[in-house]
Amino acid sequence: MLGFFYCLGFAVSTKILWNILEEKMIVRLPDGSERKYDSEKTVKELILDISEGLERAAVGAVVNGEVRGKLEVVNEDCDFKVVKFEDKEGKQIFWHTTSHVMAYAIQRLYPDSKFAIGPAIDNGFYYDIDVEHRFVPEDLEKIEAEMKKIVKEAYEVEKLSLPRAEAIEMFEKAGQDYKLELIEGLEDENITLYKIGDFYDLCKGPHLDTVKNIKAIKLNSIAGAYWRGDENNKMLQRIYGISFEKKKQLDEYIERMEEAEKRDHRKLGKELELFTMHEEGPGFPFFHPNGMLVRNILLNWWRDELLQNGYGEILTPIILNEELWHKSGHWDHYKENMYFTKIDGGDYAVKPMNCPGSTIVYASSPHSYRELPIRLAEYGQVHRHELSGALHGLFRVRTFTQDDAHVYCLPSQIEEEVFKLIDLADKLYGTFGFKYTVELSTRPDDFMGDIESWNKAEAALEAALKDRGMEYTINEGDGAFYGPKIDFHLEDAIGRTWQCGTIQLDFQMPINFDLTYINENGEKARPVMLHRALFGSIERFLGILIEHFAGKFPLWLAPVQVAVIPVSDKFAEGANKVADKLRAAGLRVKLDGRAEKVGYKIREAQVKKINYMLVVGEQEIQSGKLSVRKRNGEEIKDVEVEDFIADLQKEIAEKTITE
């Protein structure tokens, strides 16, 4: 009997083992088809199995949402999407590999170099280097030339896994202190490295399988960067670059960069007298009268839009006590970006965000479920400590104004309110001719609250996007510490993208601040809080607009809409009468009565991007009609003043976008 059970047990075990051996790995492709494999495969092998031609064009794949290079192994059921260079994920693989090629070239040219990190970024890559030699722009050409040699040598990229002790010994011998410090922070017993030629780098990938496809390289700039972003650490030298599969792609990139340089908002901001930056306040913009005009026109228009959409406007203090920031979670999750001060012996903080102040306004009186949603808007000035090396005109500042709003609603109102916020975003971006894409950013590592609430919040935002029929991508781990968010990425006139507006769903702050309303049963219940900033920040949005329009604002937004230019002093009085008529019609006019030649005044008005120029001379005085010169150089003669005013008022009312 015992023998029977023993044999049965053996048979059962054999069957289980047989099932395990027969089990297949299922790879699901984007078209819905599936492929089954008896054993693990590299990404390259899987792509080859689909198509040899596809493998030649591919740089890697996205496996279960994770970007992987061709050398990496797939050993589980997965969703599998092949990516090429033109894909966002493909560029990440391509540029990450190029950063290693650059480091290898630097090692050849400057053997005493110590390497920190070298990631791919949105527009290329960089590497942080610690070396005695101080890099200058001329060095970039030398490094580029050495990189091209490495590419011609056509090295295969090799992926290695070394025991921890062996990896430490290798980097100790090489004197690579930063790599050793990075290894200290890893818990893995086996350390992943990538090898190109005789250059080894600590890295988890993803990478190309060969460097020979990197056909065009451009190193752009040199900057300083603190090790690990900490200003108490050593300042390293950072070299930025970009690379492509074809020289034509590089040529197109250089052309775009030249166009971007012409549109640089810092240069145009100064030329158009909109804003300036000064050493007396690094990271704190100084707005000039023209800049304040544009800013206020923008805000006043948006105030009217919000009023029509049921918002009330509030204003909360810039400085609030430290206890509030502990309660909000900013102390634990954002303290290093905040400024602090003492008042009457107590500890206070300068606000980095407006939301805690908004919760105080909400909680200052009781609310019924019948009142919800309550929409509170605030143009709140916030301050955040940014490293000096990260400051960049209006794009990265230490103080800015958020077009913040907080919507307090019932759980059942979330989707409808998200729809309304999406409509507002569409109205805003469409007014300026922006196309946009949407990302859903999920729970970060440093999150506040419980996972169940996060899952519920993420599901609610995703459901709203799906129900609205919007295309979106998932940006794993990039949510705010208190909630997931929908991010809007704008595409400007020359194809660049800008992360701009955001809609955030927050279950945490209503708990932290004990926000309540009385429900239909007469009991206290917790509202849901939606945060949204659609401009993102007024300053950054202005910078984007300056570059998008190359300083040529639409008429409704232009600080000076019309320049009236008398041919000489003899016609100053007539020119003044024209200017007065235009001003009376609500137009913003500059009368240029300087003793300069007409051609000089016209050229200067064009440099200042003024929409219309009216030259007033003998013919115009006698006929009572206008000679109109548009910003694009087009000229129209014999225009009636009333017709000109009517045309401009129509252009303003319709917010027409013109050259």
C-alpha cells in the first residue's frame, strides 16, 4: 500500500515537473497577437523572431511598461512593444548609450577623469565628470572627434553581472570614487555593468547592442552640477550632448536650435522690455511695465473665464507657521525646497504651494453637500529654493505665481469636475494655438497616505480620461507626494514640448486638515480635493508664450499694439490726433515723436514686434486716411481710421493669431 502511494506521489511529482517544463512564456504584441516560447529570450531574439527587418530598425523594446535594450533578457509573460529611434523610449536607449560613448572618449583624452552619472534626458544626454582639466567649448570638438572614432571602431555593447566584491575591487583600482559611492547604495549582490571597448560603467541600462548606429553627434554645452544635486557636495562639470541615427536628423536639430536661440525668452524679454534678471535677486524676475501689461491682460482674461465657470477668488498669506507645513506633509516631503523665517520667536515658512492656505479658507465655515463643488481660485505667489545651476530665465525661478485652484467636491462629482477642468485646459491652450498631449502620473516612491487611497485616486483619474475618450500615456512614479495627476504637455511653434498644466486628485489633505461637509444624512463626511494649475506658473507660461510666438504676441496680448510714426515734427500734431483716436477706442498706442528718420523708427518698431505701424505724413494729413504697415512687412494705403479701429477691435475680440 505504501508503495502505491509512493509511486502515485512520484507520478504526481513527475506530472508537475512535466507541466513546469512544458510551460510557455507568452509575449503579447500591440496588435493583440501572442507568441509562445519554451525558454527565456533576449529582447533582440524576440524582435528577430518577429522580423529581421524590424530588428535592424529597432533599438529596444518596452516590456511590461519598462524600457529595455536589446541585450536584456525577458523571462516572464509580458506585453512587448518594439521601439525605434523615433519613439520616446527609443531615444532614451540611444542617448543613454551615447552618454557612455562620451564618457569613454573623455577617459581616453583625460585619463584622470572620475565619472558620476550620465543619463538620457528629454533632449539628449549628459555626463557629470570630476577632472582637474577645466572644460572649455573648444574641448567639445575634441571629445566629439574621439566619440566618432569610437563609433567607427564599431564596438559591441556588452552587459556584465559581477559579484559585488569584484565590482568594488574593479572601481577601486580605477579610482572611480563616485561609482563606489553608488554601489554602496545598492542592495544587489550582483552588480550590473556595461562595457564598450575597454570602458566599464556601472549601469542598469537600457542600451543599444552596438555603438556603430550612432551616426551623428553634437555636444552642446558645459555646465556645473553638484554631486547628487546637493550644494554641500563637490561641483562637477556636466557636458550636454545629443545624437542621431542620421546626419540629416542632426542638421534638422541644429536648424531647430538656431531657431530656438532666436526665440530665447531671456533675450527677447530684455529686448521687448518685458522682464530682466539681476544678480541682486538670482532666480527672482523683475517685471517691467510691458511685461506687467502682458501679465495683467492674461490674468484679467482668465479671471473672467473662471468667474463664468463658477470660481471664487481668494488670496492667502505668503508666510504661514511651521505647524501648518507639518500637517500638510510638506515638512516631510518638501522641506529642502522651502525658505524659513522667525516671527515673534516662532518658526514660520514661506509658502512653496498654495493648497494649505486654501484648506484654511474652506474650513473657516461649515459646508453642506448641497454647496459642493466649491471652486476656489488663487493667483498665489510661492517661493521654492532652486539650485543656482538650475535657474533659467522664467522657466526655472525661485518665486512665481501659480494660477492655482482647489475644487472641493463629493466623491460622486470627481469625474464631472475633471471633465470641466479638461475643458478649461482645452480653452486655454487652444486660444494660443497649442497642441497638447496628456500623461497620467502615478504614485511616487515618496508618497503620503495609504496605498488603497492612492489606487482609488489613480483609478478615478484614469476612468475620467477613458470616459472622455482622451489618449494618454502613463508616467509611472511622477505624481505629487499627495496625489496622482494629469499633466498637459504643450507643443510649441517649432515642435518643442513643455510640461505645463496639471490636475491633481487628493484624498490626503482633506484628512490631514480634517475637512468636512454635512452629507444628506446630517453626518460629517470628507470631501475630495482637486488641485489644478493650468498655466502651471504665470512666469513660465509667459516664457513659453514669448518663445512660441517669437515675441510676436497676438494683438489682444501685445503690450504695444500700434506705433504712430510722424514723418517729421511738422506732422506731430496730426500724428497725435490719430494716436488719441486709437487710445479712445481702447487700443494701446506708442507715439514715436523722436527726431529720428522714419526708416529708423519703423525698423525699431519691427524689432519691438509691434503689430501695426502708422506712418503719418503730408498725404495722410491731407486725405485723413492711414498708411498701415503690418508687422510682417505688408503695407496698406488709404485706410479709413474707423475701419482700421473696427478691424483691430475684431482681431482683439477673436484673439486672432497672426504673424
